[in-house]
Amino acid sequence: MNEKKNEFVENVKKAIQYLLKRQIGNCLVLSSYKVSSVLKDRFGTDINISKVGRFISKFAKVNKLERLTTNVPKFKIEKKQFNRLNFDIVKKHVKSA
């Protein structure tokens, strides 16, 4: 199971890197739809979009990415940030009272 998670994280990292390389400007609007499309079209990986969205939300929170005010969660990421981004998202279990 851990191997699949690592593969998923690596694929998402490659997809984000691909999007940043293809971006003309300095900023990329990161959304689960974009990442999911790249995963499917470029890497042949068909992953449920909600799984990608959950990962991107956690990823954005950990890396303190700016959230844009839209109905679909979107985050602003700059090209120069890529090398400093943390893709190691650890699930935190919350104890119920």
C-alpha cells in the first residue's frame, strides 16, 4: 500500500512539474482538474479526481500556497517555489474525545 502512495505522490509531483514547465508566466493556478488531466493524458494514470483534490489541498496547506477565491479549490504556485515544495504529506490522526 505504501508503494502505491509513493507512486501516486511521484506522479503528482511530475504532473505539477510538467504544468510549471509549460506555463508561460511565473505563476500557475493549480487545480485538481489540471493535475488529473496531466496524469491521465501524459502518464496514463487514471486517478479519481477527488483523491487528487484531497492531496492538493493537503499539499497546499503544508506548503502555505495561496488559495484563490473560486468555487473549485485552486491554489497559486510560482515557478521558483517548485524546488522548495514539500511533497511528503503525512496523514495526521485526530483522537476523538
